[in-house]
Amino acid sequence: MDLFLLFLAAFLVNNIVLLRFLGLCPFFGVSSKLETAIGMSMAVIFVMTLSSIITWLLYNYILVPLHLVYLRTATFILVIASLVQFTELFLKKSAPALYKALGIFLPLITTNCAILGVAFLNIDYGHSIIQTIVYAIGVALGFMLALVLMAGIRERIEFAPIPKPFKGLPIAFILASLMALAFLGFVGLFGLSL
Amino acid sequence: MFRHFVNGILKENPVLVLAIGLCPTLAVSTSAYNALGMGVAVIFVLTMSNLIVSAARKVIPQNLRIPIFIIIISTFVTITDYVMKAYLPELAKNLGVFVPLIVVNCIILGRAEGFAYKHSVPAALLDGLGSGIGFTLVIFIIGSIREILGAGTWMSIPGGFEGFKVFGEGFLNYPVLFMILPPGGFLVIAFLMALSRKLTGEA
Amino acid sequence: MLVSSSPHIRTKETIESVMYAVVLALMPALLGAIYFFGLRALFLTALAVISAVLTEYIYQKITRRPITALDGSAIVTGILLAFNIPVNSPWWLPVVGSFFAILIVKQLFGGLGYNIFNPALAGRAFLMASWPSIMTGRWSAPIRPAGSTMSGIDVVTSATPLGVLKYHATPEVVAKLNSGPMLKALFIGNTGGCLGETSALLLLLGAIFLLIKGIIDWRISLGYIGSVFVLTGIFYLFGITRANPLFHILSGGVMLGGLFMATDMVTSPVTPLGRWIFAIGGGVIAVLIRIWGGYPEGVSYSILLMNMVTPLLDRLTIPKRFGEVKK
């Protein structure tokens, strides 16, 4: 039950993009087409889960015993950057089909602050390794939910007579605002707060 | 000269035009004070990393520059994080995970790579200060708008100054809470973006 | 059926005839609101309508677009917004709500036919986020309450029947909520609540008129109200909710939402299958929020959340015509 609540908080109640403001660059950057939104989401689910596990192990089994906690920021970002590179190489060699689908999104992921943010949050919240995995998957699926809904709507409003200063990015922000407003309906679900 | 300044704020504004550095801009702009805190932290990190990158630009090998930049930036981010936690714990709590996340703020790596690595130390220093102030200005304006409408106060400091009362008692009883909630952040940025487009004549 | 493809009805005559039919269909509930809650209900509704129409007019004047402020759609938004606020709200609440609904939710997206969210509901959610104490705390009891059915429930802090169920549900109170007189009061409308949502009878009366005229789709109403009924019925049998399913569909905003808001043709899917999914999804979310959520009522959020899914539902359920090239 605790794990279910942790998942639900990460997925809906504290939705990473709409209510926690992490991962906004890809949220606005790759949400104009549904296909790319799905591809990006898949890549994020994969990398976020993997990077959360690795940074958690690194922190608890290397940085803490060696009293190097102050190196957290530097190590985490380097680990994530190299992880993305390795994933890219690995997929290219052993899973070309998957690489074809996710390949172009992998370099973009390095700039996704949600990946690093979730790695930090796992430490700050004192998650166990199981909680870390559940949390990472919840956050990543929440990212996917927001991104896919956003892409579906942006495709629809592509040809709408939106006032000129609002075309493109500003209307996407208005959309995000209204989506976040609707997501406020989940606040308090099972006592989970914002 | 003035036109140049306006362009820097409006036409090449990282947040409003290029849409980078969005996450901290939205997340910590719930009050003017929080926004200012984040802005000053970014100015510090940006100026110092520009300084070091520029000073060491002759010894940083081309192909290893990005990881080295990241290490330099994260050093100053860690210093900021620890100093803030020690001396301004309330602010550190409000900014939360967004302090260590300054390390992935694209503006900072962008200036290191795009400017400091190719220019002299004084130029890099000024560039860092300038870009940092530009970022701070936007985030401070957004924070001020959200705090004034959403709480009815301006520049209130947790555990300290209770803030200027902008609209008087009637409004203070019923401020537009929406503005300090997440959807309010998105809305304010959308309007500022549209406004900056209108002012620069792009739309 | 009037509606065929997504950016719907365009010609002036059809928009006006449809919108004014909806206005007419909302009149029984408005008269009921005036009867149950007093003249203030009319005052607030008028303010909401005037604010909606004026916002649209001024916006269209400034941006030099064709003026369509009186095509009826802004009037519908105004009435529905007023129906979603408590009668003791301050006068500026419907004004601000309508302004937000028309400007941000409707006009910025290109006006009627292009909005993604139901304007009145998003306006209500905005009011709810901004002034929760007014929206939930200061509800007003009807001036003609339903006799003794609610007695035994603290009159001073008494909330809507749903609020009572959520926060003050002692066994005696629950027995009263499930009783025949209570259900009858909910059906007629002399209970506490937002000013236009309380009378299932009068809302149904208007909705039947719209159903006959083919302006709203029975699938959405049946899917929405039906799924609330079935799900709360199952939960009632398992003891997860203590109120019976009849109480659940008659209380709060289920009737208003399921008949007049979920059925909004601009923000609901086009295909029958899409509509079923939309309606049932909405009903399920509403029940979820009612039972486990942070608010006593989840109708408005449930429809807003499904509004977001509408483009995807259309995309998934519209059959590809022969020879159609995917763009």
C-alpha cells in the first residue's frame, strides 16, 4: 500500500511536469507531435529508472562510506551523462530497432533536469532501493502522461485561430496552466498533498 | 545603447524567448524573495564558472571541455548549496532540489561553452554578471507578479519582513491563490512571453 | 445528429439556435435556484452572464475579430459558471470566474469551437483554486429547506449533503442521507449546494428537451451518470462508501455535469465509442475523487481531466477513411 501511494503521488498528485516543474524543456520541446512525444517518453522511462538505481547505489555504497557526500552533484550529473552515452552505444550495437525508435531522443535527455532531479529527490526523501525504483517509474509514467496529453492537444490546436502573440510556445504554456489546474483535482487523493 | 539593453532583455531573453532555464523560473517564483534568492545563486555560479573557465581556457583540452565545465559548475553549485543551507536554511528549504539543479541550468553551461571558453577573464566576468542579472530580472518579475496577486504582499521574507501590502486589507483576505499554485506560474510566463513578442514587434 | 466533425458547427444560425436552446433548457433549473435560494441566485447568474458576454465583446473589439458575443455561447458559459458557485458568494466571484472562462479558456484558443476545456468548468476550477474557503465553506442553505431531513446535522457548519457524507458521517447521519425523504429532497432540489446543481428534476427537464432536439448525446449523459451509479453501487455493497448509489447520482454536480457539461460538443469526443470512453472515464474519476480524494465533490475535475483526453480519443476512434493519407 505504501508503495502504491508512493507511485500514485509520483504519477498524478505531484506530477513531475505539471505540478513539480521538472523536465519542462522536453515537455514543451517535443510535444508538438504525438509520435515524438511517445518516443521521448519511452526513452525517459528507460533512462530515469536506470539512472535512479545507479545513482542510489553509488551514493549509498560509495559516496557515503567514503565521506564524499559533497561530491553528489558532480558525480550524479557525470554518471547520468555517461549513462546516456552508454545506453546510446549499447542500443546501437545490440538493439538497432529500439535504437531507431529512441536514438534521437537520448542526447536530448541529458538536458532533462527531471532525470537529475529524481536522482536527488530519491536521496533527499531517504528512499530505499525498492522505493527508488517505484518512485522513478511513477515519475517517468507521469511525465509520459503529461507529454502525451499535451501532444494530443497541440496537434488539435495547430490550425486554430489563436491570437498571434500567443501562437506556439505561449499557448502551450496556457495549456500547461489549464492542465495543471485540472490535475489539482487529484490533490488530497488518499491524503497525498501537493 | 538603450536599444541594445532592451534587446538583451526582450529579444534574447533566455527564459521568455529561448525558453531555457524554465524549470527553476517556474518552480521557485512563488514569491519575490524566493526568486531573488535563486537569481543571486545563479549570478554567483554563472560569474564564478565563467571566471574559472576563462582563466583556464588555455589548459582545458577541446575534447574534454564539457565534462570539465560540468565539474567546475557543480563545484560552485555545491558551495552555494552548502552555504545556503548553513546561513539561509528557510530559503534553502523553499528552493529545495532546485539549488543543486542549478548545475543543469542550460544558461550556465551555455555561457561557459559559448562565451567564457573563447574570451578573456574580464570579458567573461562581465558576461557572467550580465547574463545572470538578465535571468534574475525575469525570475524576479515573475516572482513579484505571482506574490502580489497570489498573496497580496511583495518581498515578504519567511520568518522576517512580512512584506509590502500592495492592495490593502480587502484583497489580503482574498488573494488570487491560483497565482502561487503551479498553474499560475505557467499562466504568468505565457502572458510575459506574449508581451515580449508584442513589444519586440514579432507578433 | 447535428455534430459531425470536430471543429463543430460553424454557421451563425446553427450556433445561435443551438446555444439559445441550451439557455432555454437551463431556465427550469435557474427558476428552481431562485425559488430555493432566493433572488441572489438570479443576481449572481446575471452578473456571470454579463461578465462573460462583456469579456467576449471587449476582447473581440480590441483584437478586431467578428463580434459573436451574443451568439449565445457566452451566455451559456455564464449561466453554467453561476450554477457552479454557492449562493452566498461575493458578487465579484462570478464576474472573475466568467472573465477567466471566456478570456483564458475560450478566446486565447481561438474562440468557440477551438477551446479544449469546458470554459465554465475551468472557470470553476480557477475559483476553487483561488478562493477555496468561499467555494466550499460558505455554501448557503436553501431558504426553503427540506423539512427535518437534515436535522441532527450541525446547522451552523452544515455543508452540502456530500460534505456531510465526507466530513460528518456518523451512523445516524448516514441513515438520514440514505433515507427516502433525503433522496426526494435531492431530486427536487431543496438541499444545500451550488446554486444550479441541486435540482435533479429541473435539470432533467431541460436535458430531455435538448435530447429530443439532438443537441446533447444520450451516450455521454448515460455513460457518465450510469458509471457513477454502477461504481458507487458496487462500492456501497462492499462498504467502501456509506451512501447508496441513488444518493450519489442525485447529490452534488453529477446531474449538472453529466447532462450539461460533459455533453459540451466542443470539448467532448466526436465518435460514439470515444463518447462512451469519455463519459465512463469521467464518471469513474468523479467517484474516485469523491471517495478517496481531497474534495467532497469531483465532478468538475473529472470532466476537465477527460477534456484533456478528448483529442486522443478522437484520434484513436475516428476510423480511417479509404484513401485518406495520414499527414
